[in-house]
Amino acid sequence: MGNLLRVLNDKGPVPKVDFYVDFESAQPTDIEREVYTKVEEVLSKAPGIIEELRAYQGAGEAIREAISKPQSSEHQDRVWQLVCPLVQQLRNYYEYAIELETALCDILTELCNPDMSAVEHLEKQQAITKQLAHILDFTLMFDDLKMNNPQIQNDFSYYRRTLNRRKMEEVSMGVAGGPDLPDDVANRMSLFYANPTPMLNTLATATSRLVSEDNKHPRITLDHATECLCTMASICRVINENPVYKTRFQNEETVIFTLRVMVGVIILYDHLHPVGAFAKKAAIDMRSSIRVIKEHPSCAVGLINALKFNTKHFNDEATPRATKTLLS
């Protein structure tokens, strides 16, 4: 309770940062190496998941045919054979979210350690800072693809309905060719995919648990985590405001990457902080962040929509009218 009151009463000036984080090629120091190696193994799976999700077409047409011809065992069996591999694919994504949750907590445990300030952590531990950025970038991409593909949830809903019917008909899962999906896992997957931003929700919940007063890292508090996140948001903004820093990028895509990361950090901060990222007392320079985003029309619409629709506090009365106007 004490940590929460301290955060609520803290007007928290926007962190003043003026250093470059090498988001392209930062290498781990000896202090970071153990966490970095473990997290890198998890992150190595992310590009493949995004590629699969982009290509996900689902079984919509087959499902519609099966529903329109309920007496046709041929159509029922055909769609079942199509849906079961898709459900296994969705299970893989859900289980990856759990892996990513652990990776995020490992990084935040390091970056939020009170032995150093957030600025010192992010400047001296750039390799795991880069990994945190990649986690947030993946999260935005995954949730965006999921939100724009309703067939994902339709496929899983059809699977559960059909599975229940087959169980009542005493059809063997082995014969039916269904995935070995225990009921408790299926229930958790239903909750996961019912959320419009499932990956973000998973990471926000994990972060909240990490900084709760009964967590296993009592030195990591809510204000340590929010300080880390708002500092990282400032770093991403300043890198894009400073032309000298931007010239260091080896890849033009890094500019867009840092903007996506900035938005991801702001969204996570908004879910974590009791008053959110938009209130006047928030330690994030929201107006400057929005202006930086609008300087890049190729990605501005998507990122602005993410701030409007994926945050928790945008529609609060405490959000200044000028900020809402900037995001309109």
C-alpha cells in the first residue's frame, strides 16, 4: 500500500536523458550475460511466430460449410482436420506468451534493481535494454495482427464447441485427430484470445505481479518499474529528436522500431501506473512523444491508434483536452 501511495503522490518530472542506446548491435557486458543469453533464446522464436501469424488464414470457409451442412459427416470431419492443427498453432503462441512473460520479468528484475538509477541501468546495460525493446516491439506486432484477424478467435471457438459435442457423442480424441489439449489449458487460452491485446495484457499482468508488495523480489517496487519505463520512453523520444543520434542508425527501419518501442513502453506504463501515462502528473512527455510520432506518416496512424485504443487511461477525465486533440 505504501508503494502505491508514493506513486500516486509523485508528480515525477519527465526524466532528462541525453545518451544513445544502441538498439541495433549492443552486446552484453559480463553483468548482463546470464539474463541476456536466456532471453535471447526466447526472442529467437519471435520472427517465426510473426511470420506464421501474418500468414494465418484459418478455416473460416470450411467452418461455414460445416455449419450449413450439420448432417454431413464428411464436412464435419474435414473441418475438424483443418481446425485441429490451427489450434495447436494457437497453443504454441499462448505458450510463447508465457515464455515471454518470464523473459520480461527477468529483464525488469535487472533494470529495476535499486542499486542504480533507471538512467544508469539503461545506459550501462544496453544489451538487455535492447532485448526489452524487442519484446515490446513483438508485443505490438503480435497484438495488431491478432486484432485484425477475427478468424483466430473464430477457429478456437469452433474447436471448443465441436470438441464438447464430440465428447458428448463419446468420440475418442485419438480417433478424431484432435490435439492433446487439457481443459485447463483450453480455458486459459480462451481468456488469452478473448482479450483484444492478449500479449500486452499478459506482460502487463506479469509486470504488476512483479512489483506487487508480496512478490519474491521485494526490492523491486512499482516506482522502480515506472521509473524504468518512463526513462526508456524518454530515451526513444530523444533519439528521434536528436539528428546526431539518428545518424548513427545503420538501418532506416531502426527509426520506426524506436517509435514502436516508445509506444509500447508508454502503453505498458499506462497499464501499470495508477494514474496512467496521460495525466498531467505523469512522468512521460506525452505531447512531445506524439509530435515525434506524427513526423513519420508511414507509421503514425497505427501508433496513434495504439495509444488511443490499447491504453487504459486515455479516456480518463484526467487526460488533458490538448492531449486528446493531438491524438485525434
